Amino acid sequence: VDLGDSGVLGVGTFSTVRVGTHRLSGLRYAIKAISLRGMTAQTLVRLRREIQVLRSLSNPNIIRLFEIFEEGGHLYMVMEMCTGGELWHFLQRVEIHPNGEKYFMTERGRVRLDERKVSAIVRQILDAVAYCHDRHIAH
């Protein structure tokens, strides 16, 4: 996976998520770089447990973890690239017009948010949660 000149998707307390591109296939991945420096032993144990759980999951509504490696004081997680953004950011773009209709803004313009679209989103969330709960995993 090539990390050179890739854009940043997000930054957290211990990690940065960047776009990585596979040199041969051109497929794009989300590469989460987690700094191991300064982590307590308890935090490292929790991190490794979460990684084991992620590796065991296979559901179309849960981001896939493809590979993990350590290098230079960082743990790297190569994950499925989700280009749709976060649900929270999507919900923040919802506009309610005086007629009661709900819309959200996309790169292509304003799109009506109808019951069908909302139910599809909720169905995907519930499917992922049920999948985890069936495996005794709490989110």
C-alpha cells in the first residue's frame, strides 16, 4: 500500500486516518496510523482486543479490516474506504423547508430526504448492530 501524498481523512487523539492506494490495483484504502508512544499498557491491551474483534467481522454494513502492521512506533490498520462520509456529517447537512420537506446537500446538489432513504439508512445500522449483538459484541 502506498502512503505517499495521500490526503488526511481524519485526526484523533492517538491516530490519523489517511487515504492509501494499492500500487498494482489502484484500489484506495483508509489507513489508520495509531501512535503507540505514550499509550498505557491497559490502552494497548484494549486496542489489541478491538483489533481482534474487527478482524472477526464480515458484514456489508461494517467497515472491513484488511491488514495490520507495526512500523516506527505506529500501528497501521488498512481498512475499507468508505467515501460516503460519516452519518453525523450527513445529518448536519439536512435542511427542513417551510413545507416540511427535508433535503440534504450532496456534491450534485440538493436531494430530497424521503421515508425510503431514511428507512434504508436505519435498516443498514440495525443490520450492523444485530450482526454484532449476535456475536456478543456491544458497540
